[in-house]
Amino acid sequence: MKRITLSLIGLLFATGLAMAQESTPVVSTKSGKVSGIIQEGTMAYLGIPYAKVERFMPPLPVKKWSGVRKCDHWGPMTMQQQNRPMTEDQMSENCCVLNVWTTDLKAKKPVMFWLHGGGFDSGTSEWDPGMCLAKKDVVVVSINHRLNILGFLDLSTCGKKYKYSGNVGMLDAVQALEWVRDNIANFGGDPNNVTIFGESGGGGKVGTLMCMPKAKGLFHKAIIMSGTILNVNTKAMTEELGEAVLKELGIDKKNIAKINKVSYQDLYAAGQRAMAASIGTRRPGTPMMWGFGPTPDGEVLLQQPFQPSFASISDDIPLLIGTTFNELQRARYNQKITFEEARKELLRTFGDETDAYISAFMEAYPLGTYERLPQDLLSIDWLFRPKTIITADAIGGKRKADTYVYMYTVKEGTAGVKGSAHGAELKYCFDVLHHYSNQLSTAEIAYNKPWADLMSSVWAHFAHTGNPNAPEIRNSTDFPGLRKSPAWEPYTKENGCLMEFGDPLIFIHNNHDRKLEEIINRHCFKQLDEFNKNKR
């Protein structure tokens, strides 16, 4: 679930930041005063420190500074594997920084708190700038925090000092939420109306925060986008992995302090060897994750999310959850394939249920409404949507707060050759299509702009109210069919209500693909079934 760390888009955007001249008003925080830059009509404060960190220790409040701190460029991402040299200003263990975008320092707007993707291994807030979403009458905050072995190495068997070492990466996120509680009012945000949202690994982080007592009360709504990969870490597994790392490094528990002198590259490499030698290395694309990620300890993390629900402490949190049509499945739209050729390939996965799979797909996506392609049968998501249904079934109508479900099916490129890939909806939710001129033509950007306007409005309206039914849904001139469509109702297992953001239609479904996803779940999650069987 990694993304290209600094694409051409990122480089162009970074260049734009460097060229920005106009500064913002000075804002006071509990740590000191900050100034930022004007960015596409918003005030942007970038790279604000929110925590002080030491290796494997919980975060601490940042030290106060005097004068005005210029927060006019991205702060460092956490240490991670890179294919090019990076300075300490770009990548550092001292990575706990956040960004704020706002349009009115005197307002009291909902806050949207973004957690980037990249699993629990890599990534940066730089991928998803929030200036355009902030124009939807919200304040946007995004963070960098500790990941991979720095954020999730469980050394708790080495003594009380390291009790929380296995979850410090998520404790960083809690510290950032505390910063929001204490400071965001000075940026025009309402600390009592905070929505946490994230995609891929960021969606997993949102689910994790919903199971963390320390985060209770720091956020009030949640959006999980393509995040239902199951974390199967147990305390026993992470303790075993932690001891295996020490063995690889030749450090005994009595001399545990030596680990602070190990270089990051050596530490990371030892972690990979230790995983292979102990709990095993995860293969990309598998339906579950383990290793250097959050672990339930009964205190910091009560349980893993999506198994099948969340901790009861989040029963009052409205949730918007969804997936894309193709996600991480290898899209086959650029290949010539007949339906019979697709069927032969499907036999390898679905065996004697292959015809039932094809029939269920045809029923879920009927001809006349969709241009059904043989490539769709091989390219549709087999990973996230089945588990999203299971989680939605477990919580829909059974908590104090409502759950809403969506699916994004716009196939990028008007010719529809790229599919609705994992993360494809982000530029729509953040309304930054114009940043993608190296991927989309001017005509494609113009064609897809209505989806960006609608989706970003829906996301912002959910942040305002806990209900995604934005006025734009009923008043849209670009999608007149929406005005006549059924209401987007809170999800229950019985109604299976789902809003599809698709091309050419956007409309409501009710359990349209349940039969299909049940077949996928039976055949594509055998590794998870085996894990659960052995665990019992």
C-alpha cells in the first residue's frame, strides 16, 4: 500500500511552495507563535511541531520557542525506505509535525484531521495537501508521525520503560489530536467538532484510533477510505518480534539502551530479518497485515479494528466508510480479453463457484446501467469491499451513531482504461484535480471536475453534521438523477444502503453486490481463515 513518495506532482507542488511569497497572519499556539503562507486562497501553516520524541518512547509536548516560527514548508516525513538521498529536513526521526489549512482565523469551523496512507510503514502528509478542501468551510489538519520499526517495535519484555514502545506511532497521532484540542480554535477550528479521516493505511489508523481510550473525546466523527485490511498482530506476536530484533542486533535486555545508537538503516534491516525468522514476512496483496504495526495491549489499544467492529468506546462516532471499484487488483482494461478467457482465469480462484461468481457480478452490475466488460470480472476489488461489508453489517444500526457506506467507481481517463484504483478518489475528496496535469489531460480534468466538487462537498458536509447528505446531492445540475434518487440512508445489514460515486451515474444501491462479495470472501481470504483457525 505504498505510494510513490515524491511524484512529479509533489515536486511541482513543492516548487510552488518555495515560490510563495505572501505570508499569513501570525497565530499563537501553546508552544509559540507561527506564521505560514497563502496557498491557493487559503492560509497554510506547514510543518508545525506538535511533539518531542525519543526512540521507542511515548511522545512528549514540544518545547516552547520564542519569537515567530516560520511554518512555510513541509516538515520531515518519518524515517522510511527511500530510493534517493534525503536531508534531515526532508526525513527524520524527529518527524512529529502537522499542517493546518484555514480560510478564517476568527471562525469556528469543523476540523478534518487527515491520516495519510502507506500502511503503517511509510508515507507523508505531503501527498495530500488540504488547501482546496479547506475552501469547503472546514479547517484541514494533516500529520506526520512515527511508522515502521520506529513506531511499532514492541520492547515491552525489556521492562516498564518500554511498556508502550509497540504503539508509540499511534500515540503520536493521539498527541497531534491533543494539539488540535489545545490550539485549533486560534486557526478558526472547532475542537469540539473534529473528524478523523484517512485512506488505505490511514483508514486503518482511523479504525485504530476508534479503539484507543486515550483518543476518546478528541474526535467526534470518522471517515475510513479503503482501510479494511485486517491487522492480526497479537501481543504475543509483537513481543516475539521485538525479541527477535534484539537477537539480530546482538543486544541483550540488560543492555537495551544500546539500541538507541543503532543507525536507522541497520535497525530497519534487522527488523526485516527478524520478521522472516520469527512471525513471518507479509506478502503484498495479502488480506491481512502483521509485524510493525499497532498491537492490542488492553490499555493503549483495546482491540484491532474491523474484527469485525470497533471498541465500544466509539459507539457514538458517526462513520463514513467505503472502497473503490478496483482497489489493488491488477486492472486489465488495457488488454483484449473475452468473457470465456476471463472465465478460464477465474477458475483458478473460484473453482466450482466460478459461474456463480460471474452470475453474481452480472446481477450486481446489470447491463444497461453499466458497460460490463470481461476485464471487470478480473479487475474488480477482491480485498477491501468484502471486509467493509462485514464491518458495516456488524455496526450498522447497532451503535448509537450512524454508519454510511459508499463506493467510488469512476474509471480514470474518460476512456476508462485505468480503472478505479486504490487511492484514486483522493484527488476528488481533496478537490485537487488541477494538481494532476501530468496524469490527466485538460479535457479529462474538466470532465471529472463535477465529481471532485460533489465528493469534497459530501466529505465536508459529513464533517459538519455526521451525515453525508450534502445539499449538493439534491441540488446538483451536473448529476440531475441524484435529485430523484432514493435517500442515502444509514447502513444496516438489511438495507445494505450504498452511495455509488460513478461514471456516468451516481445513485443509491441496496445490497446490490452482497451475493458477489460473499463468494469473494469465501475464496480470497483462505490465508486469514487459516490464521484464525490456528489462533484458536
